[in-house]
Amino acid sequence: MKLNNFIFAFFILILSPTVTAQVAATEFDDILLKEGLVDETYKYTNFNLVSNFFRNVNNLMAESLPAKVNSEIEISLVFMTPYSSFFSYRYLIELDEDQKNLFIKNLNSNESITELCKTMFNQKFLIENYHTIKLNYLDVLSREITEVKLTPNRCFPLILKI
């Protein structure tokens, strides 16, 4: 199994919402398809094999984290199961209450949610297996600032408008 290619593609995907991330998403789907973990409709073929695959992904990701996204934020935790993913981002700079409130407001805006949905739900296997994604944001002391939950039901109407 080309787990290292999967990890590389996945890392690009979660760190970079760019054209490169779009290519990584396609590669992500291709790896699952080539390994027989999904069928031609991208639905899981064998839950035990898929669970084991994500367990291996989690172990490899744990070895690579935390990883800086930029000078202000790092991704500190990634945990995936066949039907859900959890990503935890931590600020590396101190934020006062006004900055935290502005961040929460901006992150939960329709524009931000739409961009997050487009970035995170660009893999066919996520859509076909009704995957839920939670994005958790922490301050420099690892206290929760906010969490965003993305589901196909929440994201599809926003993505389809575009």
C-alpha cells in the first residue's frame, strides 16, 4: 500500500487550500481506488481494511505532527476514521479576546464555511461515505477557541451555489 504517498497527498491537502491541494485530493481518491479500499463509486469496499488503513494513517500522521501551517498556526492533531476526521490547529501567537472573537466570527461566516467546504469536501470518498469533518482551533495555551463541524448536508448547498 502506498501509505507514504497517501500521507504526502493528505498533508498537502490539509495545509494548503490551493490548486496543489486539488491535485492532492484527486491523488487521495486514486490511492484508495487502486488499493481496493473503495469501489468505482468511491464507497468503501471492506470496513475492516479501511479502518486498518486509517489507523495506519493516524500513526504516520502522529509522527509528523505538530507541523507549522505558517508562522502563526500549526496543525497539532489529525485523527481519521472511515466516517469522520478531526483536525486540531493551534495558534502560535497570543490572541486577545477581541482577536479571538473576530476569528470566530470570520471563521463562521458564510464565505469561510463555503471555502472550508470546497477545500475539505473535494474528495469523492468523503462525499460518498458521508464523512464528517471537525476543525478545532486552539489558542497558544491549547485552550479551545472554536470548533467547526462540516458535513455533506451543511456543505453541499454551499458548494452547489458556486
